[in-house]
Amino acid sequence: MDYELIAYHLLAPAQINNLKYKMIIIFKALLKYKLWKYELHKDLDGNCLAMGEKVCLNLSFIIAVRQILNITKPLDYSIASGLLDSELKQGLSDYLNNKILL
């Protein structure tokens, strides 16, 4: 997914930096059990990511855009989590559980 192209169609120019900031925070949270992977990909360039990391990058985009646009309708993450290994799945689960508690 070319999240930058989609972001330019969805968001005002002033919101793009906020999107990238939120994506970095979310991406790092999702990869918290694989921080060495985060360090390799913290520029959010999806060209050289493994499938699980690409899924996490795309989820980071979706979650961040939903926050910026104040979309509160629940979203089922089960399909995406089925594409993740156990460490990434745990990172997603932890992130989603912490967001519910906040």
C-alpha cells in the first residue's frame, strides 16, 4: 500500500506530519517484541519489509488515520493478525488492549 499517496488524498497537508509521527509510534509498539526490526525500518519505507512487518506498517497507517479522522467505529483486526508471527501478533494484541484501557 502506498500510504503516502492515500494520505495526501485523505488528509490536509498540515496533518501529514502528524500522521507520520503517529505511524512511527504505532509501528514501534507493534514491533515491540522485534525492536531490531523497528530500528531497520523506522523510516517507514515499506519496500524491503517482510510480510509481517508490511502488515504492521499498513496497520499503523490505518490506526493513525482513524485517530486523525476521529473514526470510532470498531474494526476487526483478526484477518491482519492471522498474517503475523507470534511476536508481531503479541505486539498487536498488546497495543490494542492498551488502547482500550486508555
